[in-house]
Amino acid sequence: MKKLLLIFFSATIFLSCSSNSNDSSSAVASGTFKYKVNGNLVTIDNANIANGEYAFFFKELQGNMIPHTRYKFNGRKGGNVWFFGIQSDSLSNQTYIYDSTYFSTSGIICTMTFNGKQSALLYSGDNLTIKITSYANSLISGNFSAKFTPLSNNYSNKGTTIIKDGEFKNINCTF
């Protein structure tokens, strides 16, 4: 569990760094990422990065430290954070389904934080379904749903974070 958190925070720090602040390809693109957590609607717009609200995909190519090419998503608004990945050489309009074994086979963390409480794809029965409906001009759209487990020492909370009506529209993907 500690290793999972360490990897997540390392990825978040890595993503917050930029090697060239004058790069015009990093211009803010509009895009929306919304979902319901146990019935509570959350909307993240990629319109206010300076205030800590953002949503984007980025592609990581297979290499020495990365076992498979993958597309990772990172989104944040206040105490609401999402981080997941899709293992694929070439993202296509299809449905991707992951279960609790996904991290061990891919090395990709699937986690979300709702109002400061983190949940993840941890135990048998947990799942994440992502359907890509459009990927063109570096913009990704689709929908998703999930059942995650809160990060706590209480196994009886297994699978109690329910994500429904997830939708992302025109989220920018960088390489």
C-alpha cells in the first residue's frame, strides 16, 4: 500500500514539472472530465491550471523504466484527483476493462481521491471500465465507470467507492 502511494505521489510530482515553460505546444486546451462518486457529481475543467484545476492525457513510450507504451490520465480540482492509465501502443475507439491485477501486470496505478479520501483499484471485485469514443487531433473523449476500494486498514470497505456516469470530452493528449 505504501509503495502504491509513493508511486502515485512520484508521478504527480513528475507531471507538475515542465522542462520548457515557453513551449507553445503546452497551451491550455479546453476539456471536461466529470463523474459521480457515490452519487456526488464532480466536474473538472481544463480551464484553470493556475488554480490547480486540470485534466490531461499523456503518452509514455515503452523504454528501460516503462514496460509497455501507455496513455496516462491526470486530473485535479481541489481535493478531487484522478490518475489512471491505458496500456496500449495505439489508443483506439474501444472499451478497456481493468481489474485488481492491472497494477501488477502493467505497473500503472489507477487511483482517485474524492474530497481528500483516496480509493484505488486494489482488491478482487474492484474494476475500471474506460470506453474511448473519439481520439483525433490529440483530443480524447469517452466515458468510464469504476468500483474502487478506499485506502484504509478496514477490509470491510472493499469496493465501496462507486464511480458512475463518468465522461471526458476533448481532453488534450501530449506526447
